[in-house]
Amino acid sequence: MNGKTGDFGVFIIGGGPGDPELITMKAFNVLKRAEVILYDNLSNEKLLEIAPKTCKMIYVGKQPYQKYTPQEKINELIVENAHQYQVVVRLKGGDPFIFGRGFEELIYAEARGIKCHYIPGISSMQGAGFIDVPLTHRGISESVWILTGTKKDGSLTEDLKCAMKSSATVVIYMGMKKVAEISKAYRDAGLGNMPAAIIQHATLPNQKQVVCLANNLQEAAEEAGLTYPAIIIIGNVVQAKAYAALHQSDLLSA
């Protein structure tokens, strides 16, 4: 696997959290010479305008919990087009290697003799910064746990219980169908008053968010009209701005 944008093959590109201006220059340069782009609903369609007008566009969207293009079909389309074109782009939202199945697609293609390239993208969890929530902050959180809220079998990951035992910021992808279970897990652990936030469409003009407690994630989401896809963040970093204001003198003298 080689990262030079002058190469040919399949480019698995992270389109970022939504705002098209947050794409990397490396990804931009590849999109400018793309011959085929396979894209889904989590990547901003404005990014398609970067490609040449002759570029072939293939929608392989996966609307959460609705009809979707099976992963097996996407894999086949990647290989099929790689045999016909020199620059094939698989454009994904966020970062393709963070709960994006990008590495599955890379393995599938490389196993069939196709050269692949990975171009990272800003992950959707970093959209938390757009509501003044840092994922880490000195004196509050020393680490981040990134979890999937829904495993392949549809259950809530057991790793959440491990994450809750630490002081880490907990970031949950694909957890909106599990907010009741997540709240219950925190409540049962005596952590129902832990600060929490939900962000939907981060970095976009239609961004929506709510700040609440882990104990009432479901009620807060319903009242704010939030649904999937969205990121759930739980931890004291949600109140980092208030913490910083209280300890401003300490920070300035550090």
C-alpha cells in the first residue's frame, strides 16, 4: 500500500465530518483526477464537484436501519471498476478506518491483486469541537474510548462497562438506537449524573446538538429532535469550558 497521490488504483478516502472544506489536500488532489467515485450518504455530495465532469459516480449509500447497498455488493463494485479504470475513489464520511468498513474494502480489493491507498479523514467525533467540547482536556480527561454503540449482532458493546470505569471521554458511534440502554448502564453504575452531549450533522449548517446528563440521554434526544446518525459523547469534557473558566488563573500560571 502506497500513499502517493500520483499513483493509480483504489483510493479509500475519508471525506470528513460533513463540511466539504474539512477534506485534506491529499484527498482533494486525488478527487481532481478521479475516474470513478463510489460514495455514500455520509460524504458531502459537494465533494463530487471536485472530480472531472467525465467522472463516473456510483451511489452506494447505507441509510441507517433502512434499505442499503450490501457491503458485499460494494466490494464487488470496487473490484469491477478497478479492472476498468486507473483512479477509483471510495469516498466515505469521516475517517474510513474508524467504524467505516474502509479496511474491509481495502483487504477485499488487495486480496484480488488491486493496489489500494488510504487517505485519512477528520472523524465525525471531532465535530465535538464545534460545540466547544474537546475530547481531552488537561485536568479532566487523559484518554478517549471510541466505541460502537451497536455491534454486528445488534447488541450494545460490553466495552462500555470497561470505559465507564475510567476517567476517559467516551465517544459512541452508532448509538442512537441504544440511548436507553446506554443511560441505564450509566445509571446502574451510579454514574447517571455524568455530563453528556449528542451531536447530529456536525460541522454542517443544519447541525443540531444537546447537552444533558447520561441519565436522560433518551429524553434529551427526543426533545431536541435528534436521531441517527449522531455522535454521543459522555464525560466531564462536556463541561470543560465551565471548568476552564473556574480554573483560569491556575491555567495561566501553569
